[in-house]
Amino acid sequence: MILYLHGFRSSPNSFKARLMAARLAELGRGDEWCCPTLPVSPVETIALAESLVAKAATKRVTVIGSSLGGYFATHLAEKHGWPAVLLNPAVVPQRDLSAYLGEQPLWHGGGSIVVEAHHLDELRALGVASITRPERYYLLAATGDEVLDYREMLAHYPGAQTTLIEGSDHAISEFADYIDDVLAFCDAGHAKPPAPREAA
């Protein structure tokens, strides 16, 4: 099972999620894909992710997290031992999202969410001070991320398999170039992550 957790105000219709779903379908692996719409509550998000894995009744789980989803993926990886792919992950979201309290528009399909102060407290409670097994993680970080600081990402995941993308942006617009690396990590689990590479 490949569990994809989207970012703040995003959805299963995000650019990267759609590319991943299409690639898995192309490979005849669409049944492995799971990308739910996440609730605004971080605690509810974790509960949803865990319930979806429980229903799938599989022992082979890799979680992919984009931006805020990367923060959730890290919590789940530490709690359950799942391998995790982190795409420009949020490291201190309770700080970053403190400027987004109140009603916030969603990126896809219209609608909005309401971010409340207790959601920031929930985020803080889910934090991982330091990762315990770097080989569990594959980090894709873009130096051109206009939303989050890639240097915080690198510092938070020391020893993790890392692809540092020079330039790019928060969405990782060139994500199609990295999908097969991501899938290779998902397939290898803890045993054999893809070799690191610098991206021009």
C-alpha cells in the first residue's frame, strides 16, 4: 500500500498525487494507491491514515507526505515503522500555520477549511524531535521552495536518503522526473533505497 498524504489546503487532486496515481495505473499497480482527502484536524488525519491501513490489511505500507503531509508521514513512520517519502516536508508547521488561523480557501474544487488554535496544539503534539532510523526515510527537498526552507528539511532528516533539487519550487514542478525514484524506494522498503543524486 502506498499512502499519500497531501499538504495544507490541498487534496487528492494535487499535481503530484495525480502524477503518482497515473504512474501506478500505468504499471498496473493502481490497487496499491490510497490518497484520502485529509481533515483539517491533525489528530483526525492520523486516525484516518491508520484506519485506512488497518482496513487494507497489508503489512507492506509506505507513506508519502507532501509539505504538511510530510510532517504527518514522519509521525506515522516513527510510530509504526513504515518507510516514508517526504516531498518538501513541513518541519515546524505549528509555527508556519499560525498565520493561517480562520477560514482558508482550498486549492482544488472550491470550498474552504477553518483553522483553529487547537489545531496548532495538535500539530505540536505530533512532532518528532529527531528521527530514529534515517534509512526509513527518502527526502526530496527543493532549494527553490518558496514556502518552506529546505535547510530546515535537511537538518531535520540527517542521514536520510536525500535528493536535493537545485531550484524548482514548493510543488516540485519537475516531480515527473522523480516518480520512479520514489517508487523504487516504496518497493525496497528499508532494504535498498535509491542512490542519492544531485538534480540540476
